[in-house]
Amino acid sequence: MPKTRIRHPEVAEPPPETWSNCLKAGNLVFVAGMTARGGDFDSVAGDSAYEQARTIFAKIEKLMRAAGGSLDDVVKLVIYVADIAERDQVWRARREVFRGDFPVSTLVQAAALAHPAMKVEIEAVGVLGAAG
């Protein structure tokens, strides 16, 4: 089963030869750790963990749609937070975007994320057609 790189014009691509934001293999969709970084990779959208999580979930949704699915097809999330005390903000954002059976989820505090202003990073795995 060949893999296909998935892109969306509103989700900035990483520099060449670094990583892929999203790969599709068969009906599986793998979304790399998304952050609230802007297209310039220097700015970060949102000052709170909640705002950043909402921005990240919007990116994941765009990539899932570009792969032929939706957020309802997401089956697994791995969430990294810079401060575990802000987890409730991330959970609030998650409750606003997912319905029904929530994806399985891991949430861990990371010693540091890629940019000092980042509070959250989220990766996702989807199975196209899982929504029913």
C-alpha cells in the first residue's frame, strides 16, 4: 500500500527534507505533531493553551478533509503540553470539536516544545470511514 503526502493550502508545509505534515496509507491517515505556528514558522497563534489547541484542531481538520475524511475519522490523539496545569484548556477545546465517541488520547507534559511561545502540540491518527 503506497503512502501519499497530504497537503492543504492553509496548513504551512515544513521546510524540505524535514518531515511530512500528513501521510495517507490505505485508509490510515497520520498527522504529524501540529502546533499553532504560523506560515512563517516564527509566529505562534494564540496566547493560551485553549486558543492554540483550537488552532491546531482546525489544522488537523483541514488535513483530514484533504485526505478524504473528517474529524469524526480521528481515532487517536497524542497531546503534548508545556504545562500540565493547562490541560483543562486543551480538554475544553477537544470537547468543542469532537462528538460521540472521542478519540483515544494521551496527554503528557513535555519539558519544552519547538518554540518558547508554544503551549500545545497535537498529533493525530485517523481511519477513513471510521465515522460510519
